[in-house]
Amino acid sequence: MRIHVQNPAGTSAFSFTRAQWDAAVKRHPDMRDLEVTIDNSDDGWSAALPVADIVLTWVDIVGAKLRGCDLSHAAPRLKLLSCNSAGVDRLAPFDWLPRDIALLNNSGIHADKAGEFGLMALLMLHNNMPAHIRSQHAQRWAPMHATTLKGRTLVIVGLGAIGGGVARLAKMLGMTIVGVRNGSAPHEYCDEVVSVSDIHKTLVRAEDLVLACPLTKDTRNLLSRERIALLPRGARVINIGRGQLWDQDAVCDALDSGHLQYAFTDVAWSEPVEEGHRLWATPGLILTPHIAADDRDRYNDITLDILFENIRAHAAGRPLPNQIDPVRGY
């Protein structure tokens, strides 16, 4: 079985190397018979695609090179198309994907790193860091005392790897965790799980809210201006999902009015955020440049571990753990 790994042209902090591949095969010796090519050039792509059974690459590369082409002709052997990111919303709608090719995401890659980042964001907001940062820049000594997370109610929308990672760590600090997802099946780190259809009943008791769900047609603008108004005055909101999950201007307006105490976002409607945009200057808001979930040292190693598990499942005829449902979009 042949696998091709296509890195982006130029440099990338997360480009795959032969050394990483060899180390992964040592961890998974049953994968030693895979034939692998790793490249970042158009020539390498053109040579590998017609004979590849599996392709591992970036979402943007899939969008640029595979959407709109006849895959049955361009990649006649292709069975698994794996993206090294958890979110593949940029590839929707999925009408370009033949039924006999399984599109895989990288769900599970972010659990530890995003969980730590989410906990950091909660701790920063509870300890008034947005106000302290502004005071530091103004050279103003303005003590503000805070409390602990213990006993506070945290609502997490999305209980996949990212939301589940935040729930696990927040639960350790004594928070009451309410999870929101499709359906209401229990989650091991949640005190309660409610269906997304009942989110309006849950927001009214959310002292803290974390958005960690995929972006789909159903979750776009999930946190609308009307739903922001349901949050208790002084609530704090964290977005480590996608910028389009919330009404970005409504969040800024709620911060300006004091309805929201603080917000922390790692994502925006348009990235990078343009110079002069209100996200840079809205009081009470911390903005980071979409870096919450990627583990600098372990990302590629975990990605290959996830891919190999899917290859095993495919060979055994089992459901693929990371296969995207084109209807749901995740």
C-alpha cells in the first residue's frame, strides 16, 4: 500500500519529515510495509497522486488540488484522504468527494494542548488578566482581587477532543460542567449534558462559556446576539473553535456594554485579523492568532498515530474512527 505525504511548499513548522515517519513505524511495526513518499513540490504531487492509496496533507492543499478535479481519473487508487487538521469545514460542501474515498480528519490531535489552553483562558479571565494587561500598558497600578474556579458553572459547547479536554481539566479544579452537543448522552467529565436544541435553557446559568464545536451549517452563528443576551451579566466567553461560531460584533458590543465581563478568542471571522479591527482594541478581550490547539513538538507524531489507527480499521473492514460524514460535515 502506497501513502503520499504532501507538505506545503516552502517552510512550515508542521511539515512531516522522514525521521518522524521512521519513528512512527517503530511505534507501529505493523505499518512497516507501507511505501511512503514525502514531498512539498508540484512535481512530487503529480508523480505520487496517480499511484497513491492514501494521501496525508493539509486542508488547503486538498481544496486547491483536489476539489473540482475528477478524482477517479487523477487518483484512481485513492481510498483514504487524510487531512492533518481536525476541522475540514473549508472543504464543504462535500459533493466533490467520491463515495469510495474516505475523507479523514485529525480529530483527537488537540485534546491535551487545547485542553490546557482552554484551562489557561479560564484562569486568565477569572484572574482579571484582560484588565491587568491594560493597566500594565497604561503603567497604572490597579489591584483587582479574584476568586477560584471551584464551584463555578462552566458550559462547554462541543464535547469532542477539544471540549472534552477542557472539561477534564476544569473538572479537576472543581467546576460544575454542563456539556452541550448533539443528543444528550452522558460524558465522563460533565455533571450534565444537554442537547444543542436546548442551549437557550443552558446559557442562562453559564458563568463561563467555551465554544469548542465544529463549524457546520447548523453551528454557524450558534452564539448569536440573542443568545449572548441570555448569558448572565458578567459572564465570560471563550472561543477555541471557529470564528464563525459566534456573532463577533455582538460579542464586542456586549463587552463594551458590560454585559460580558471578559472574552478570550483564538479565532476570528477573517484570519489574519486586519489592522484597525475592533478585535484588537475592545476592552476585556484577549485575542490570540489561532495557536490554541497545535502541539509544537508532538503534533506530527500524534497525527501519524491517528492515521495508522484508521489504516488498521480500513484493512479490517471496521468503521474508520476519523471518517468525515459529508452530511454532518464532521
